[in-house]
Amino acid sequence: MSYAIVYSSRTGNTELLAGAIRESLDPADCLYFGRPDPQALTADQIYLRFWTDKGSCDEETAAFLPLLTDQRVFLFGTAGFGGAPAYFDGILSRVRGLLPETARVTGSFMCQGKMPLSVRRRYETMPDSPRRTAMLANFDQAVSRPDGQDLADLKAAVTRAD
């Protein structure tokens, strides 16, 4: 079965995860690897990677989703805030809602991803509070993500979905 790996990356998180999927699949079946592009639509299976923006996928991915037709789709993404499966499930649900009804979701995966340093600097300017402390701690926790365990978990999710 032919496949395409489509990803939008701002910090490198999504590109790292896309590369992990590429390593776990037969390269002979790969028709496309890169940013959202209509060229990817000829594949039977699309591994669609996004970064989280305001609780859903980024704008580039959101503009690509309606172009899908009857492909099988595996959604995978990162979010700066992590650790809560319910939070990740909410993001994935919103992204699924942007897919055409004819696209078939075969699986999904979310993990925490590092954020730009500008985000930490913005947090540092906030008044001292428990919320600020928690946001700074979350930022610091996300610095090394996605990590080796995230990549292994993603590869396992892809294998289960196939």
C-alpha cells in the first residue's frame, strides 16, 4: 500500500516524529514526504503530522485536511502542554472533526513537544503565581520532547494501526 508522510513543523518536533515513521515503513511504498501538498493525495495511506495551535492543528494542516478524500489517515501531533491524555484526546477529536467524512482514521498519536524559547520568556514576565510556576515547569519538562520513548511509542502506534 502506498503512503505519504505529511507534516508541518515549526520547532522541529513534527519533523522528528515524521522521520521516525519513515524509518519504520517500507521506503519503496513512500510516494511523498514533506509539508502539506496536493502531491501527497495520491497515496492510499497518509500519515498526517501537525503541531498544536490553540487546541487544534496548525493552520497549514487545517487547510490541507479538506483536500483529503477516501484515504486512510493516521494523525500524529505534539503539544507544548503534555501529560494529560484527556487534553491530547480533545486535540485529536478537534482535528478529526476537520477531516472529510470519507477519510478513514486508522490511528493516532500525541506527545509533548518542545516550545520556542520565546514562550518561556513570555511566561517569565507573568506575575508570580502558582499558574506561572506550573507553566514554567511544563516548559522545562518539554525541552527534551519528543524523546526516545516518544519515538518508540509512535512507531508502536503505527504498527498497531496497520
